[in-house]
Amino acid sequence: EVDVSVGLPDLPWLPESLDREIKAGDDFVQPFIGGRVDHSFNKKWSLISRADYGYAESDNRSFNISLVGDYRFRDWGSFFFGYKYMDYDLDNGNDGQEGYAFDGNMQGPVMGLNLRW
């Protein structure tokens, strides 16, 4: 949901109609399918690859791919690092204030800590 307000200072010569507030929001469902491959080199090192693809109608799709190395330093935890790329192309098909669209990607390094219990 997005709220945008545009306001001007109260000046006697400006009409009040210049103040605008726009509110928009929508929900969408996008089924996806994907796969994950985990290859262990030994008890401490493994390589994890993952890919997902989501599709709903002609203008709504997403794609995700990652490649991550995992170092298991104890039975209860591991450290992972790698690269991830995500691409989104969403459009509700409407024009004007009822319409919205997002077409972009996010990419870059990832790292974190896995805790197992």
C-alpha cells in the first residue's frame, strides 16, 4: 500500500485544490515453481544453488536465482556467503490512478548465519 501527500504552504492566493492526497494498494497472488540443489564437498563445506520462477498473467512474472557457499563450523551452525539475483515485472493492467507497475531487479552479495536446533 502506498500513500502520497503533496501539500503546499497556506498562502492566501493559492487555491486549496492544489493539495492532493493519493492512496493506492492492491494484493496479488503469483504461483511459482523452483528447485534447489545442495552439494556437500565434505562435512564442513557445501554449495547450494536455487532458482525460482513465478508467473501470473502476461505482465506479472518474477525470477530468482542464487548460488551460496556454506561453511559448517559446528553441529548447531554454519556461515553462508554468495550471490543472489531477483527480477520482478508486475503490472495490474489499469491506467491512471488505479494503475501500478513495477519492473526492476535486485542483485548482490548475500551472507548470513544458519542456526540449527
